[in-house]
Amino acid sequence: MGRTNSCCWTAWLAVVLVHWCLCVRERNGVVVEASHVVYESLQSVPASVVDSKLRTGYHFQPPKHWINDPNGPMYYNGLYHLFYQYNPSGSVWGNIVWAHSVSTDLINWVALEPAIYPSKPFDIKGCWSGSATILPGNRPVILYTGLDPRERQVQNIAYPKNLSDPYLREWVKPDFNPVIAPDDGVNGSAFRDPTTAWRGPSGHWKLVVGSKWNKRGKAILYRSRDFVHWVKAKHSLHSARDTGMWECPDFYPVALKGTRGLDTSVYGHGVKYVLKISLDITRYEYYTVGKYYHDKDKYVPDATSADDNTGLRYDYGNFYASKTFFDGKKQRRILWGWANESDTSDVDKAKGWAGIQMIPRTILLDSSGRQLVQWPIEEIESLRGKHVVVEHKRIPSGGFFEVTGIDSSQVCADVEVSFDVSGLEKAEDFDPSWATDAEALCGRKTADVKGGVGPFGVLVLASANMEEKTAVFFRVFKAYHKHVVLMCHDPTRSSLRAGLYKPTFAGFVDVDIAKTGKISLRTLIDSSVVESFGAKGKTCITSRVYPSLAIGEDAHLFVFNNGSTDVKVSELNAWEMKKPLMNGA
Ligand code: DQQ
């Protein structure tokens, strides 16, 4: 599983397919680790290879340059604030500042000046990821990772300069920073991304910082009475061997019942906890659901949550460095994640932009209590325009049909399909050794490989004759005592252009298909983005694709069935998506 990290220093020599890797360099006698490639030199690519129509229409994206991790997000006095890692002078990672945009609805955005940028000894070499916390008295505060002159990673605090400015444009970094520095037992080049702080029954503020010690990934816990003086706890909140650096940890409560999200400091009966980490080694995000013992500050994942890189993921595709926040306006917890490009950095440079933020997702604990479910925030539906419906359409084995009628192409669309599934006796046998590697299974059994029940699903961003297509599909298997449902993204034929990174992505879907006889799929299509939600958000997958033919009006949408049993589309709804306001986002 996962992808191979290549050495940063030689990456530019070849066509760079993986933009991310752990760089270990020596500078000023200090070994420095950075989690993004630093490009020393770039090949030139004619701008003509990049069609401007591949730029996204309704995903969050500034007009130009590189972006990565969402930072801070918060709701404060009627406005949503999104900060994000941004290179103001190029479309590769570097010179990182905290860019800042505000919105009333999480859809339309107005860009402000960067909120935090290197200016003080405690962040002069970089302002990396962090989080916002709203303190009592409705006072927002940011904690972020700064790189000091020796490139040591330290944690700093920043306050709004003027609380009566509704946009919170300026942020002040007191000279007493850093508030948390790596001490003897902490690896100062692997110590970053402080979480939103929470307050337990003891009244102490607590937060974790991502780290590692040798190969053991760690969420190092700190406590504070006043939010300024932080003391390291004797034990980490949690750690796991052989998982490597834990980037962008996130720790929050979820309600066992109901549809309300919880504020980060909520505790008590009916509450479980989620610990998410972004694993630098695999560049995927994993989470566990578990119990948090406030008195001992110990987090223990449930037995149903694998505590390693075979575990549950928010998204089984291109989705990283995510962060949740509690939205007090609508009493929900919202997840933001970043998707990198899957093109070469030379092309990113030619097109002048790289990276997008995914559509924010509402996040809840599934009724099984074993996993989370995610769903695009309801506000996204305000972008829905022209609508087509298909009902009760049978797709025979090997058949397909085109969804027509949403003109101005299918490049910006929201598609929801519900499939009726029968003939389960024809499902392919499931080899138990496949259970820990959905991605490899999908790589072997792509959309073109005929199955028993499935593959069935949609072909998006497809050219008229399907020389180009990205398949989003399910395949049902028969295991010893149950059926296993695989959800897959197959972009291997998404573009005729050479040199693209086109990995298949996949996850299993925890549904009892024999009982329900149905499975649903929602896919948000946005020029070079395919973001899918299986079974109402139990399994999510994101891909970046760069068609060369299926662009603009030449992009088509099909529904297909490559299994040996018929499948019925009980209902399909597809909407054209309008473009929101991204005023310099
Ligand atoms: N990106 C930031 C780091 C974080 C990484 C630097 C994750 O703080 O660990 O841009 O993508």
C-alpha cells in the first residue's frame, strides 16, 4: 500500500510524479526535515500542454500559485475563516505563509492579506500548519508551527490585532513566542502542526503536536492553565510503532447518536473520540474511533479501529493534511482537506497554480459506531443549476448509457445515483488476503476487467468515444460468511497525455448489500477533480485527472455495468454546478 517516496534532490531530474516526499537535508549543520519537495531547478514545459479549462470551477482555489494544508479553519462572529499554506511567489511548495479568506457560506470566498508570515526569530524560516481555538469570552487564537533560524520546529501563538475588525485581518505574534519548544525528548525537526485545544474537567487546556521518535509516530500532549505556558505531559496522548511522522493530528469528540457535531471541549456520556493523523510515509490520512480518559489523558482506539496504516481513512485517494472545526452556526463538525495535483511539477509551474481545497464535508459518527460518515456541506447544493433525472433504468451485463441534458458539458457537475443490486450468487469469490489492500485489488480489477456483480458505476470526464474516462465504481465479492463491497476510482484511462500520475484508489464499504440490495454513489466532478462518496459517505475517494480530449463541452458522463448480472439505476440525479465567487480566494 501507499506510494514510494523518492529522494528530493534527484526528483527534478526525472518527470516528477510524486510532489511530496520527506526531505532530509543538512543546513547550517542542522538536519532539517520538510514534508514537501523543495525544487532546486525545474524543466520547462510549454504552457500549451495545459488547458485552462482544467482549472476547477467550484473547489476552493486562489487565482495562482501553490497551496497546501488548510489551516485554522474557524467560525467566528458570522464569518467562516479559512487559512491555508500558500506560496505567494510560485506554484511549487516554498516561502510558505498563512493565506486568509473569509466567507459567509463556505462556498463564496473573499481573499484577505496573509494572516501570518515569517517575520520574527521564532518563525523566520517558515510558518507551517496549525489550528484555531476560540477562548472563553469569544477570543480566537491561533497556534502554528514556526521554523526558527536553525530550522527547529517550534509552536507559536498569534492573536487578532483588533477584535472589532469583523474580518480579523491582522494577527499579532507576541515576542514571548515560542510557547512550546522541543525539549530533550523531542525531535525538533519532526515536531509540528498543533491541534485545536480542548478543555477537560480539570480546567486545563490541552493540545497535541505531531511528532515521531525513531519510527514511532506520536501525538505529544501539552497542558496549560493560561494558554501561554504549556507543559509537556509525561505520556503522549497516543503513539504507534513503525508509523513514522504524524503530521496534522486532529482530535475531537463525536456524538454516539444524532446529527449534531460537537465542540472540541465537549465531554461526557454519549461521546466518543476520533484521532486522525496524516502519515507522511504513505501520504494518506488514517483515523481511529476510541475512548478518551480525561483524568489520565489517555486515548485508546476501539478494537474495531485498526491502529496502523491498514486502518480507516477519511478518503482513500488524493486528500491530505486535513483539519476539522466546530461550526457553532449550524452545530456541525466540518472537515477540510487538501488535494495536490497529480501532474508533473513542471506542468504545475507552466499553468501557474497547484493544489486545491476539497469541498468541506460534514462529519458524523456512523450509526454502527465503527466509523465516520462524511457528506458535502449542504451549502454546496446552492450551486446546483440545470438538473436531469433518470429513473428505473436497467443496465444489462456489459451495457452503458450516457447521461445527457446538462449542457455546458459535464465538467462541473454533482451526480447522485442509486443502484439496485441483485444476482449476488454471481459475485466473485473474495480472497481473504485482499482484505488489507483494497488499493491493490482495485489496481488488478480495474473497470475494464469483467466481474460477477460489478464493476458498475459512472464514467466521468469521458470523451465521446471513451478513449478517455475516469471510472468510479463498485464491485461486490462473496466472502466466506458475507459479501464484501469494494469502491474504486480507476483513472488509468483518464487522459491520453503521457507522464501523468494515475493511481487507482480504493476502499471497502461497510454495507450489508445482501440485506439492502442497494448502494448509492455521489460524485462531484470539477474539471480536474473527481470526489466521490459511496453509500452516503461511508467510503470517500478523491482523484485529480487531466483529460486531453474530455475537456469543456467535450466531456461526457456515462453509467456502466461490466458485471455479468444486470444492475438497475433506481434513480439518478445530475446537476450542472454554477461557479461561486472566489474573489481572489
Ligand atoms: N505541511 C506543512 C507542515 C505539515 C505538512 C508545511 C503537511 O506543517 O506537516 O507546509 O502537508
